[in-house]
Amino acid sequence: VGRDVSITLEKGSLIGEISCLQGCTASATVSASVGCTYIVWKRGKLLEFLKSKEGLAVKKGIELKVGRELAKKLAATTSRMVQETMEHRKEHHEVQRLEYEDVVWRQLLKMIITEDGDKA
């Protein structure tokens, strides 16, 4: 949220399923490549269709597809968050290590200067 993200979707991927389920406005803006084939379902019309006799036959399939898509997106988001957290910790650790090394070097210099008879 609040940043640009570019992803490539696989054939058959869903976009906007969360906003459809929650009945809220989508939080993403989507741009498609030239030659991309897509279907747009208006929430109200989709829900109306799913209540019809014809829609009941495909409702379970749609629910399964939405569940799989949500699971994939959750796994990808979790993986990305873990990676970003580890990178942040690594960067923070390197800063701490540099600070520690700086303290060690200062102490060594003090010891060398003291051993030469100069004041530390």
C-alpha cells in the first residue's frame, strides 16, 4: 500500500478478489500489457449470477479458485516480508558490527599508544 509494485500474473490469475469479497473499493490500479485477455465482472452482477441456477453450478469452482489465489498471494506477501525483514536486520547488524569494530580499533590504538609511552 502506498508504493508501486510491478508483478507478472500467470494465466488465469485473479485481481480484485479481496475487494469483491469484502464489498469495498479496490486499493490497486492495474495496467495490462498489450494483447492481454481479461474479463471484468461487476460485483453486483457476479453475485446475482452466482445465485442463479446456472451460477450455482460454477460457484464452488469460483470459490476454490479464489481460495487458491488468496493462498498464493498470502504466501508471496509473507515471503517478501520475511526477506525485507532479514535484509533490514542484516543491514542493522552490519552497522552494529561496524560500530563494534570501531570501538575495538580505538581500544587497540589506545593500547599501542600507551605501550609506546604516550598518553592514552
